[in-house]
Amino acid sequence: MTANAPLAHLLVVDMGRGRAASQAALLLAQAGAIVRKIDDVGTTAPVSAIGDRLWNRDKQRESFAAMTGDEVETLLARADILIHDCLPSVARTLGLDADTLGARFPKLVHVAIGAWPAGHPREETPVDDALALAESGLLDEQPAANRDGPVWLRFPLGSALAAYLAASGALARIHARHRTGQGGPVFTSLVQGAMLPMMMYWMKAERPTRSVQFGMPKDSGATLFECADGQWIHTMGAPQHGPTVRAALECMTQEDRARHNAKYADAIVKYPGLGDDWGAVEAILKTRPLDYWLAEFWASDVPAQPVLPMGALYTDEQAIAAGYVEVRETPDLGPIRIPGAPFHIAATSVGQRAVIGPEAPSRPLEGLRVLDIGNFLAGPLGPMLLGDLGADVVKLEATSGDPLRPVEWAFNGCQRSKRGIAVQLKDPRGRGVMERLIEWADIVHHNQRMPAAVKLGFDAESVHRINPTAIYCHVSSYGQTGPRKDWPGYDQLFQAASGWELEGAGAGNPPMWHRFGMMDHLGALASVVATLAALVARDRDGTGAKTAASLLGASIASIDTLWAQGTALPPEEILDHSQTGVSATRRLLRAADGWVALGGQDRDADPIGELTGGDIDRWAASLTVETLLAQLASRSIPAARVMLDHRDSYLADPANRAATLATTVTHPVYGAFDMVGAAWTFGDLDVAIDRAPPLLGEHSRAILAEIGMPQAEQDALIADGIVIETAAQSQFELR
């Protein structure tokens, strides 16, 4: 970015070695910050050679060993943000612990990324996805393709999401520093990153409704279809809208149709759009090649994407047009293609917006006002996280409600920390309410398709006419420019196109959708980083901004290969057919009474061979988990028990409660409602999750009063159905 980029005034010191820390610093660099990369700090395993090209670019690099103590001291005294992934014991030895940094550099914002958060009993777990996901129970949340038991997750669920948490936590702390003049700590972890998607699934209610109780079972399946040429396509919506599919269904005999559909007669989840014809559609799609179906579905507005090998998106027309692919010249590989920034930030106007909130905030974003006009997940999740950080978030939805409301388990995973108002925006009086809310807000955030936003009056131009210094953020499916900019999209489509459905399935297996829905979450997280970067810039000069993120951009930023010499390089890790691992030192072991995850490196191969005598599976099967872990620990080989069926234990664990990894809020329908907890902690600043997901129109009247609506006008809007205020008991059917 240019010298007037939002973070051009910030100096970031990156002392991380793993992916989460390295990518967090890159995200800040992509928003304009100057980043000094100090190599070889701590004991976390470094990123791969390809990862180094991807996540350590655009940084000024030097060796920690070559620096004197005075040079380190001078650098940290000048820096605004420090990011590291040292274990707490190592950080104390190096003087990088929060107490030492706070005393020596009071204006420094220092971010520590662990496997588990600082202060947790597992805080010394090596910063490794396999170990963090095993101990937190998430390796047991993805069904295996061809066996029972947990799977080795090829996707780095903890690191990929924690990178955004670290960057956004740093920016929230910088915003607080603008008011107080003081820096301070930010703590996050791989577990907290990985747990963001689990907010959809890991919850318990005192009085659960049917939807909350049912949730989404692990074996719910996915709408992946093989085509005649052996290629695969992932569809969302109704393939029957394609003329060929519709005609083939009409020509199919009732006997054949019933025979095909019998395969899915007992499916746990009936996907919208397929009805009872899942099996029949599957048979029809096997009759023609992938390109045929893509052309038909795209022409018929059926959301669909091909299942591509990782790296294929580097040559995708839309990805290039939207600015998500960068081409660079390298001395060894020639021109390469790598992911661009997963967000865009553009200043719009300069105003005189007052400093937000109190001079001594109790929460990082206290005083910030956010208007959330999003639906489903990729839009509402970002404002929810801003609410967790202390912002006052108002969810503005149609009187018919967010379309995700009936799917309560998913809705609840992205809606807490908000107040809710329901307004008929197609009515002029309802539009007037929205315009007052836009004037009230510091941030306007949504993920609705842009033609609808223009029609209803909350596109960027309309928002900035009302509130010139607002920060506007739009989360789209495919980006702001290019031929597909207004197309609908879903997490499933971007898992398919980005290569993760193939990489996560294991060699020789059909593609596999990851039920974590991480592309939605990554798109939302990218919007939070962009929004907070624009907020930091506005703190400095009063500049409003237009920011944007997308599922496509975030999915490209997640891949761990690059394009060179005319093709995508093969990923450095290939998951085996049984989905048990990627190497002899990084894999799952089935013990006599459970499973263990190995998080070793190449250097651990000989000690493992000495222990096992060459047959690691037979050796592991003869031992209990406890004995197996003890023997591995005796050779300093990192390993962890794979926790199974762990939801209830995780939510109830006193250590998790103390670390705010799990929390309970009071919900007007569910009663006591246990949820996954905070994504960060800040030491002296709170992250207090005390507001349950709002009911439809739960706070309508209070919000109308707050934006200056007289009592008589409030009564008229509610009486005429322009604004809805709904009683709790009519929201859901209780069991």
C-alpha cells in the first residue's frame, strides 16, 4: 500500500515463527504498516519454505542472534506493535512476557499467540495446530472418509483463524491506546481461532428448542457431485433450475427416480433446493462433464463451483479481476503468483468525528457504534466480534427476520453481543429509521448483495451521504469488481474452488467438505481487520472509509502453495488416504484405548523409530494413551491425547471457564445458555460476553428512543408493522 495507507504510521515487529504470527504481521503490512521480521525467536516450529514466501513477504528481515540487546531495546521502544508466538516460559526468559514488556515499553501493544491462551493450564503446549486441535476435541468433529475415529485436519484451522484474531486484537488495542496513551497486552491462541466455527455447534441450553437440540450432526453430508469426466462440482441452491437437470428429472421414470433417491432417504439433513431428489440429481450430474454443468448452473443463477486442485484459483478470471492475486518476479522461480490482500480499504472523506468513548475505557472498543445489516454468517460474525470487544452493535434486520434465524444453532454462532431491531426497509418510514441508525453509527457493516443494498439505500455512497465519516464495510462472495462481483456464494463453494476439499479428503478419496465452514469465518475476520485498520486511520485524521472483504479473497489467502513456472506448485504436505497424517512424525496414532496426535518435526524421526522398532501402528496399538504419551515425552516428542465427544466437557471445564474459553449468558427463550467464549483477552481491558443473541425486534423500542424517535412515532411504527417488537415466547416453538 501507499504512504497514505491506513496503517502507514505504524511499526510492527514480528518475532513469530509459526503461521499464525507470520500471517498476522502480513495482514498489518497489507494495510500499510511497516513490518520488521526478527527471525529465530523462540521454539515454535517455523513455517515451511513455501509458507515463508507466502507469509513473510513485504517485511524487513534480520536475525535475532545478530542483534545486540541495545538494538532490540531500541527497536521495541520505537515499535507500535509486537507479535510473537513464544511459549510463556520462553517469553519470560527472553523478556517478552507481558509484565516485562509493559514495564519497559508502556506504549507498546504486544500480542502473544499460544496454542492455548496465557494462564491456561495447557499454556505450554507447543504452538502447533495438530496438538491444539487434538486437546480441544476438534479432530473428532470432522467425520473420516473411510473409517471411524478422528481425522488429521489438513486445513490449519487454528493458525489460519488466529492470524486474523491477532491482527484485529492488535488494532483494537491501538484504538484504545489512542484514547489512553497506553499500550498493553493482547492474548489469543490457536484454540480460540479454531473455536470460532464451533460456536455454531458447541452450545447447551437450559431450555433447548428443537433446532438447538438437533444442531448439525457430524455426518450430515454435503452436496458434492461427481461429473461424467470424473471431476467434481459443489452446488448450493437448486440444481433443478438448470434446464438439463429439470428435463432429465421429468423424463426419469418414477421407479428410477425412487431407486436413485433411496440412497439418501435416511439423510439426516435434507438440503434446501434438492428436496427428495438428491439421489436423482446425483445420477443426472454423472451424465455430463464438469464444464457443461458449470455453464448451465452459472447461466441459471444456481450457485456452484468446481472442486479444484489447490492453487488453481491463481489463474481464475474473477480472482484476478477482484485483486486477490499478485504477480511477483523472483530470482529462482521467475514470475510467481501469490495471494493478494484479502481486503480492500479506501479513504472516502475527511471529517471532524469526535474521539470515541471514554478516556479510560474498560473494553477495547467501548463507545464504538456499529450498525449490522448483514444476514447469514459471513456478514453478522464480524459485528459480533466487534461487540465482544466492547462496541455497541445494533442488528438491523427485516421484519421477516434474518434468513438464518430458523437454523438456530447456526444463527446463535454469529449473533451474540448485539441489540436487535426489526424494520420494514421497503417502506419509506422504515427507511427513515435506517437512515437515523446510519447517522448514529461509526461503522456500517453488511454482506447483502450490492444491487439489493443500492435498492434499499445502504450502499457506500448512500451511507456516506448521510454520515461522511462512517466506516463502511461490505463482505461479498466474489469481491467488489469483476464479472462475478454480484454473484451469490457460500462457504462450500470456496472450500471447493480453493483446493481444501481435495487436500482435506486424503489421497485417493472423493472431495470432502469441512463442516467448520471456515471460508465464511475467514471472510468475516478479514472484514474485521479491514474495519479496524480504517478505524485506526480515522482516529488519526478523521477520515471515513470504504472497506471490503470477500469469501473468495479470504479463501485464496488461506491456501499454502503458490503458482510458478506456469503451474501451481504441489502443497508441501499431502494427507494420506486414511486421513491419519502427512508424515511419520505428524500423524494420528490409534492406541489401545484412544487416539494420540503426533506433532513432531523431521528431527523426531529417529527417536520415533527407536521407540517403535519400525512398526509404529502395532507399537501404538499395544499401549494405552497414557503410556504412549509418557514414552513419547521421554524422547521429547510433542504429542497430545485426541479428545473425543468433547463438547460438554469443554464447555464445563473450570480451566476453560477461568480463561473465558467458555461462558454462559441468559437467553429469554433458552434460559442459561452455554457458549464458546472470548477470542481474545487483554489483561487490563475486559472482553465481557454478557449479551445473548437477540430475538427478532427484542430491543426495537429502546433503539428507536435512543436515535431520537418520539414516543408517539414509536407507537405508530410498531402499530403499523413498520417496526416489529416481538415477545420471547412467540419466537421459537419450545419443547
